[in-house]
Amino acid sequence: MTTIWHNPNCSTSRRVLQALRDAGETPEVIDYRQTPPDRETIRQWITDAGLTIRQALRRRNTPYDDLGLDDPALTDEQLLDAVEAHPILLERPFVRTALGTRLCRPEERLQEILPTPAGTIPPPGA
């Protein structure tokens, strides 16, 4: 099953969702601001995407600066506390397919985990 943590107000998230649908996927779409994943799921997806908690945080148009999240002394647990309290702090869109999990920013990262339909040639580097 393909899943996207989606923000419908984000143009990158909308383009990634459309690219999934154009590729024949019928993803489970989770508006993570309205239905935030639990803490362990967030941690797992970030790890599976090869990121740290800090790398998965969004600064622009969020309370990141007001919360002082740029403080290097903050632990992963403290950062996750902030994400739980303010889901908008989580960068988007995260996508999980049978081939892996990626933060699809830039949106071209989707190609790394997009299943290739039978009979087609995968993109270079796939």
C-alpha cells in the first residue's frame, strides 16, 4: 500500500500526490495536520527515509523559531514533543511505497520509491 502524509495547502505535496495517481497508484492520503501519525510512526518513517528528526522539521510558516527548535541542545525526544504538539512542524510530503519511504522534497525524490509498471524502463539511476 502506498501512503502519503499530505498537506493539501502545499503545492509540492499536491504535485507529489498527482504524480502518484498519474503512476497508477491509489495512495492512502493522510492529512497529517488533521490526523497526525503517532510518535513511533513518525520516528520510524523519518528513520526509514534516512533522515534525522531535525532534518525532518519544517521551519517556514511554522512555530519553529518561536519554539527555539534551532537549539542544538534539544534532544530527538524534545523535537518529537514539538511535532506532536504542532504537526505542521513535520516537513512534507512523506511517501511510503513497497520500495521505501522518502521525504519527497524535492518532489523528484518520489522516483526513488515509485514502483515501475511492468514492461516499462525505470528512470536512470533507479
